[in-house]
Amino acid sequence: MEEAVIVLNQVKKRFGKFEALKDVSFTVNKGEILGFIGPNGAGKSTTIRVLLGMLKINSGEAKIFGQDVWKEDVAIHKGIAYVPGDVFLWPNLTGGEIIDLLLRLNQQQRSPETERLIKLFQLDTSKKARTYSKGNRQKVALIAALSQEADVYIFDEPTSGLDPLNEQAFQTEVLRLKESGKSVLLSSHILSEVEKMCDRIVVIREGSIIEQGNLTEMRHLTRLEITVETQEALRDLEECSWIHQLVLETDHRAHFFVEQDRLAETMTLLSKKMILSLQSTPPTLEDLFLSYYKDGSAQHE
Ligand SMILES: Nc1ncnc2c1ncn2[C@@H]1O[C@H](COP(=O)(O)OP(=O)(O)OP(=O)(O)O)[C@@H](O)[C@H]1O
Ligand SMILES: [Mg+2]
């Protein structure tokens, strides 16, 4: 039996007349990494602030470790590590001092684990925070959160300022957390970023959860964008049902989307036509939302 650590049930949150969360229901189980994705303004950070007891909901239920996140926030916080989307740091303290301070605020202290993480993310902890780039500010918050002993780790778009090497370091660390039985809620607006490590994905749009499931169940969302140029004409691509939004720029140059599990047969077909150039891009969620969810309903063409 799966043990739910975070439970959100029909949560609604209004700011004045604006309904930021209309219907948010999902759970995060123990030992699970949950990817929480949606475009800008969808309600990811608002949901996370609700979970942290920073915003009071208008109706519904929000619980962590079986306790109400608003009423029991002090007790719950002992078991949570959190990295906000917009990291605030005290400008006149050094990175090292801030890591110590963040740990102390959570009744914890610097450990060999902290030192290992500082080395891993290659952060110069002797510099004052006001000199840090966005990526370095994010590293300070990540190092402090990852070296905390907690049961639940919540990251709000943690890799948006990190370069690929540091992003990979972050992913490795999150997988370590999972291996030791921790639960992770990871928000992002890029599907390809979370699909590598998440067990399940929840998609939010305009304050409502519109999709959730494991990666296999979400396959239909992961279409690749392909631009190809071939020696032979490409017109018969029009007859392939698994090729979507086909645009024939010329007889020999096409642009389309293809489901990942149909990629192999697409490549076989294309290679028969003598490929001159081919470019494939994994879709961002924004692309998907723009093309499939324009009218609020899932239209797979
Ligand atoms: N304190 C607030 N007062 C009024 N409106 C708010 C407040 N906080 C958030 N909102 C609105 O609620 C909606 C959801 O915002 P939220 O920050 O949760 O989005 P998000 O999914 O985190 O987006 P992003 O990817 O840009 O971080 C937005 O339309 C935002 O303008
Ligand atoms: Mg946000």
C-alpha cells in the first residue's frame, strides 16, 4: 500500500476575485519523485505556498504527514526542506554564512554532507551574496536544502538558473534522496527536464489539474518536433496518422511532430528518402499547451 505524504484534495485559492487555484487534487507518496508541471502563471508556486502553510486556502484539504498544512505548519516544517522559485539572499552575508543561517533556521547545522554539496556544485562560499549570479543564488538555497535532514523536499523550478553540469548534479542528488526513501515535489515548466527522474507527473493549467500519471500514461504529451530535409519528396508523410501538424515547407523539407514511441518507424521512413539534414527537439510544455490545450480541452488533433 502506497503511503501518501502530501495530500491535496479539491483545493481552491482565491486572491480577491481571481481564482488562482480552482481544483487542485494530487498526492505525493513516500519514496516518490513527483514532477509538477505547468506553464507560467498556472498555479505551481501558489500550490507550493499552500503546502508550506504560507497561504490559507478557501476550500478543500491540504495535508502533509496527515496534518493540516495551515494549522500544523510549525510541526510539519521540521520535516520539510524547501527551495523557492525566486531565491532571496541577504546581500551582505557570504554564501557560506547564508548556508549556515538557513540550516540554523531549520534547527540544523553544517555537516560533512554540506561540504560535499558545496564541492559538488562548485560554489565559492566566501563571496557576498550580492555578487552572486542567479545560478549561484540558487546553488546556495539548494545546498542548504539538500544538506537538511527531512522527509519531504519541495523544489520550485530549481534548475531554471543552473548550467547543464549543475543541473545534472542536482538530478543526481534528487535521485539519491529517492533512494533513501524521501519524497520529492519538483515543479518545472519543462517536461523533458522532469521526465528523466520523476515517477509520476501532474500537470496544472490555469489553476486546475488537467493530467496526471506515470510517464507511460503521459506518452501522448511527449511529442518530438522534427524538421527534416531529404533528397526525395516527402509528400506521403501526409498519410501517416502518427505524424502531427505536418507542414511541407517544400516538397523536400518538412516540419512536424511525432510521438516518441513512433520515432523508430518515422526514422526508417525518412532514411529511405535520403536524409540531407534532420533536427529534432523535445517539446517544451508551453509548445504542448499552445498546440493541444488552446481551448481548454485536450485536442490531440
Ligand atoms: N499574492 C498574489 N496575489 C494575487 N495574485 C497572485 C498572487 N500570487 C499569485 N497570483 C496569481 O496566481 C496565478 C498563479 O501564480 P503562480 O505564481 O502560482 O504561477 P506559477 O505556476 O508558479 O508560474 P511560474 O511558472 O511563472 O512561476 C498567477 O496568475 C498569479 O498572477
Ligand atoms: Mg512559480
